Amino acid sequence: MRLYGGWDQHECRGGTVRQSNEMDQETRDQAFMRHAQVLAARAAELGEVPVGALVVLDGVVIGEGWNRPISSHDPTAHAEIMALRQAADKVGNYRLVGAELYVTIEPCTMCAGAIVHARIARVVFGATEPKAGAVVSNGCVFDQTWVNHRPEYQGGVLAQECSEQISDFFRSRRAQKKRLKVTNGQIPDGTNSE
Ligand code: ZN
């Protein structure tokens, strides 16, 4: 079963379709997404689900974040929130007008809400998240009439690689659990999935 999927099947109002003259934009988006993937890897090193995010203003990275709710005992410590906090601190304003946010996985409702509060102009994400994603998978938060700011958004940037970061993480964690069971003299059942 594939949990983290592609982008093409979604058709929310604000989604954009690339034109061939937008190749520069695509190259730029991919470069920033690779940066976000490096941050996601830091989360994996902490044993956290690998999601990475960054905030870019006028082409400059002003905030970086990686998922760490477990290690920081903080339910709000998602990659996007951490990146927004650092960026807002840097510019001295909670409103990040004109900024872009890059994140390896589709934002959840909490992060989508924070993105709206921060007045982020454009959100770029990698793989969709069918369970908790709130941009195109569930709820389409940015397209609702009741939100007071609607960021542009683009998904599917290096989606395959972003998705693999997550599945590799869970695969190695399952293997680790299995090894632990063997060490403890239990028979691994092989069905223990997240
Ligand atoms: Zn989130």
C-alpha cells in the first residue's frame, strides 16, 4: 500500500499546472525542495518522521525546520511550524508577506492554518499525504471561502523522492522492531506496521 502519493489526480481550485515557460521556476522549486529533504533527514536522525520545511523570501532561506514533536515534547513541532517560527523571528514579524514555504510532504490542518496566519504567498510541497494532508487530500483548506488569506500552492515537486524518504524511514523502523523482538526471544509476526 502506498500512503504518500502523486499530485496529478488532485484538482483543487488553487492548484497550478506548469507551462513549459515555467522551467526556471521548476528548477528553482526543485533546488529548494532538495534543501527541504536535507532537513527532513535530520528528523530521521532523531527518530522522527522525516519531514523538512523551509521559508524563502526574495530567494533567500530565512527559516528552516524539521519534524520533531517527540524529541521536543511538543505536538506543534512540525517542520512547517518550526520553519515559520524561525522566519518570523528573523524578520521580526509574524506576517511573512511575499514569502514561500517549501515542505517535503503535504501540510496538515494545523500547519495549513499557521501558513494562512503567516500570510505565506506560495506553498510548494513534495508528496501528498492522503491521511492527514489538508491542502489537496482532505479539506482543501487553502481553497475555502472562510480563510482570510489564500496562498497559491503547488504539489508534486520531487514527490517520488520525498515519499521514499518517509517509506524508507518506516521500513527501517519495522526492521529494527523485528530485530528487537528476535533479541528478546519473541517470534516476529511480520505484520507489525505503522
Ligand atoms: Zn503539520
